[in-house]
Amino acid sequence: MEEYRRIFRQITVSILIILSIFVVGVIGFMILEGWDFYTAFYITAITISTVGYGMPENISHATIIFDSILIFSGISVVLYLISSLTALFVEGDFKKIGGILKMLKRIENLKNHYIIVGGGKIGKYIIEEFEKENIPYIILEKDENIINKLLEKEEYQNINYIIGDAKEEDTLIKAKIFDAKGVLLTLPNDVDNLYISLTAKTLNPSLYIVSNATSNEELRKLLYAGVDNVILPPEITGKRMALMISKPNVLSFIETTQTDFGETFGFAEIRIPEKSWMVGKDFGELEISKTLNVIVMAIRRNKKAHYNPKADFKIEPRDSLMVIGEQEDIEKLKRFVILPEI
């Protein structure tokens, strides 16, 4: 993207210089020869364009020198402009530039999105999941080469990204931090993740922030800094490897669930709003499994999950239903939950 900006700057500067030369030419001819504006404009135009119509007779030596300088200046700038345009066609690739402009338009209209800090290995997996679930996002990555590697693959052609350092407030503001719903920190450096989380929370205290960490000590620091959830990749890897030995059938069942039931089957967390008709009712009264082809595995309240909820479990505002089932039925349940009454 920086290469495109450089080329556009070259073109803009070239056009401004040509206009400046044109203005200087018009004013110079009016002063040196006393011509009216239209005559000076015409002579300047044929001089800079080098069409070769010729100059009026009996012009002064000063005008001849001025006109020669004008010709050389115009030719130099025009050649510079042509080289910039050639670079735009050959190196810049107009198709890519068109894609960038479309992406910037998408970013401009984004709201309630998530900011993914880092487009590396972890960030790539997050992008894949967000694309499946149609979750709006913006990637922040300071290494343009990482973004270019993503763009080489067809499935990443329409990703939203910003090249910049997430530790800088201006970069976060460009990613529309004030309109964002959450931030996912995937950088390998815990200090960077900590600094970005503090900056992000300062700009938008309502953000939900998830970060990875390399140790339990760094995990605690991130939680103290206001990060809502911290993932320890070494711990997850270790537990997964242990499960492969101790409970291989259970792990196999979890991993093959999506494959066995198809792409239309999935998991979801559905938050119950304050004005939902479900608030104040017993879980058994909802009869969700009878109405829709979904199973409520748990109800999350204040970050604590109540598994296999009993029929007399009282629903409260901001509870979350942890469900599994067909995506079509999950979407119906989302609409069902927000109804004020039925």
C-alpha cells in the first residue's frame, strides 16, 4: 500500500508543478510582453505542450530566455509524470488499487467490528473463523509483507486491513477503535500486547479484549491491565497433546463434530437482552428444544457457565445461551430471544 501512496504522491506533485509552471508562464508573458490574459494563456499552452506552432514575432530577448526555460521545465515535469503513470500501470497494478479503494470504503462503513492485531499464524486462523461466521473485522499489521502474503491467496482477497503499528493511537483510530466491539491481540511479544491493551482500553473502555500470552506471569499482568480473556498457547497445546493420549475418543468426537454434521451445524453463544420475553421465566418454560432443532448446553452468567440447566433455572438479563445445532435454527433462536413478548 505504501508503494501505491508513493506513486500517487508523485503524480499529484507532478500535476501541481505543471499547474504552477503554467501560472508562472501566463504571468511572465503578461509582464514581459504586455499581452492580455488569453494571449498569454495560449502561448503558455503551446510552449509547455511543445506543439510547435511558433511564437509571435518581435518578442524581446528576455521573453526568448523565459520561454526556453518554460519549455525545458515543462518537458522535465511531463516526463516525470509519464514515468509515474507508467509505474502505476506496470508496477502498481490498477486492479489491486481498485481493491484497496473498495476495502477503504468497507472500513469506512464498519461498526461493531473486531480489530485483529497481527496478521501472522494466529491472526490467519482468526480471519478464517470470522469469514465463516461473517463477523466484521480489521487487521492491524505493521509488516506489509505479511499482508501481501495473505493477499496472494484467493480466500483472503477481500480482507480488511490497515498497515501500521497498533501501539500508536493514530493507527487504532484509523481502525475505528471508537466504533469497535473488541480487540484480539495476537502478537508474540507480551509487552506489546500489554501496551496495546492499555491504549485500546483508554480510547474505548467498553472494548472486549482477548490476548495471547507466553506465561502465567504475563497472563496475570494482562488481566490486571483490563484484558477480558487471555489465552496461553503452550497450555492449550500441552492439554491437547495429553488428551490425544488420555482421551483420544473424546477429542476425536469434538474435532469431527463439524465434519459429521456438515457446514450448517455449529456452536453459538446467544445473549439475552434486558427486554427479552425470556427474562424472569424458568428455563423449562422456554421449551427451546421442542420449538427449534438446537440444544442448550449451558447458560453463562457473570462469566460462569451453568451446564445442563435445570427446568427451574431462572433466566436473568444478559444471560447467554450456549447452544449447538443447525445454523438456520440458531439464527431463528437469535431472533426469537430478542422478542419483547410472544
